[in-house]
Amino acid sequence: MTNDKTEQTPEAKKPRRKPPGVSGFVAGGESNSQRAVSQQGQKRTFGTQGPAKPKPQDEGFSREVTDGDEFRNVPARLIRRWDLKDRTEAEMLDDPEYHDLIREVGEEGIISPVTIRPLSKPDEHGHLFEGIVGFKRTSAAKWHDIDVPAQIRNLTDLEALRVQRSENRGKSDVSVWGLGLHYADVVTKEVVKGTNSEIATALGVDRTQFTTYMRIAKDMPKDISDSIKLHHLGYNNLYEMITLIGSKTGSDRDEVIDRIVEHADEIDNNPKKASKVIEKIANSFNPQSKKPVTPEGGVYRSQKGRTYSVKPGKGKVTFTMHEGALEVASEEELTSVINQFLEKKGLTLEKVEKK
């Protein structure tokens, strides 16, 4: 799913990173997108595959459902992904087990049925059905051009959303980012009309979660979503990001976005550090209008006697460590404490060698 509704940011002063390299899976001739879909219970994902071409014998394959739901073996190439799926393509591609699934499907076929619904008419790629549940298995079947056992159901979009949610309940969690994009799509396509609270109730999801996750998806700048694997981050990190960005305007906002993008590799390699990175960036943007408090200066004593003294000056403050301090801490230890404090405030320090 693309984040077309995401607020576009002005051109920033620094060049943006290119999106991380993700091989776009093309399912049955569909165009590349940010989002791919799958059966959530399977912890495997998409590889790279060319568009499937309809075969002559497909023209006689019926898409009609006669009396309610029915089960049938359906050529995988005739099933397209549903654009209201709740996982992003990047989230799927990051799963390392997809190639195992392809091998298993080649050896054993598809055992567990997928759920699909018939299209009102064939689309431009020759698809006759839309995958509601189990698209990951269907995509693996396309590598081998085999049939999949399918439950064919006539479902409205709202009914399909409920089936998808019911199928996913209790299985591997969809990321906060994926759900945010999903909820935003549901609202944009007007699957359910009404307030956010009414839509959430109709979908059977928590109303606060629905509104907040959708806000994360809508407020996240595209430069960041293109540069960072946001599906690796949890709610707190994503909310901290949009809150920090939303607190800035003009060039400061651009600078915050640039700084976050500059740390993309660090965040992708260790998502647990994202909170510290965001905090560090926030601290570096303290309002410059606030004048630093000038210490009064003086001498501080301890049981060791004279320990350290402070002497304020023009544009500087001098700290002098006396014997009382040096008896319990070395110069290296004291320097390390000061450096750690300043780095936590957003400064990047390096030692200047004496000439």
C-alpha cells in the first residue's frame, strides 16, 4: 500500500536517502507497491517474481459462485492480491522463510485452503478472483504455476475485513506501521462511512488504537517512510517520531526529518536504539532563545576536603577538580562522565589532539 495521503514535506536542505533496496514482488501482473499481503499465520514472505500471464485455458474458467460459498481448486495465477490487506510489502519481504515456503509448496503443494472472492469481471491482467486470506501461500504457488484449494465466498469489503481480522487473531502480529496504513486505506476508500469511532466499531478494533495508528500513518513524512523500515518499530517509537516532527515548523521541521533520515541505518540495524536516537535529536533542538543559567560559582567541599570549584566566565564555565575529587576518581573517569552527559543532550564529541 502506498502512503499517498502522507503529508509531503518541503524540500529540505540536505539530500534525502534513497529508499532501502526492496525487490518488488509483482503478483500476477500487478504493479509494484509499498505493500504486499499474506496469510498472517505463515511466517514466510515474498520473493521476486515476474508477472503471471493468463493462459488460453483460463478463459473458460468460471468465477461464479452458484449457491453461497464453495470449495474449488483455482489456478494461483488467477488470484490477485486484495488492496486492503494489512501488511506492507517491506514487512513481508523481511521474513527470511519465504524461500522455504516456495520449496515446500513445490514438493507438497498447498494443503490449507485460502479464502478468495470472485471479481465482478476479469481485470486487465486476467485475474478472476481476489485473495482475502492466504495470499502468501497463493504467491508461493505462482512460482510453480499450480492450483490452490480455495474457499470462494461472495463478500463485501466490510465482510472481507472482518474475515481477515478473524483469521489473523491469535497469530503473528501485524506491525503498528502496517496497521496504520491499513486503517488509513479503509477510511480513504470509504469501506465504512462514519466517524473514526464508528468505523473502528464496525471493524471490531479498539477505537483509540484505530485513531492513533491511522494518525501515525498519515503524519509520517514520506522521506522517513522511504528510508527506514518502520515496520520494525513499535508504537512508542513511531509516536515519538511524529510528535517530535509535529512540534517543529519550517526549516526546523526539515532539519528534524533530515536528522532522523541520517540515522536510518542505525535504526534499521538496531530498532531498540530508536528511542535514544529520537531523544538525542530532540535534545539537540532545544530552543536557542533560552539563555543558559549562569552558575554562581564557588568551592565545593566533601569529607575529602576541597573537592572542586566552579568559576563562571564570559561564554564559558571553568570546573577545577581538586585533590578531594582526584582521590576517588581519575581524570579519565571524570572526563567520561562529562562526555556521556553532553552526548545525551545531543552533542557529538571528539577529542582534539594537541599539536
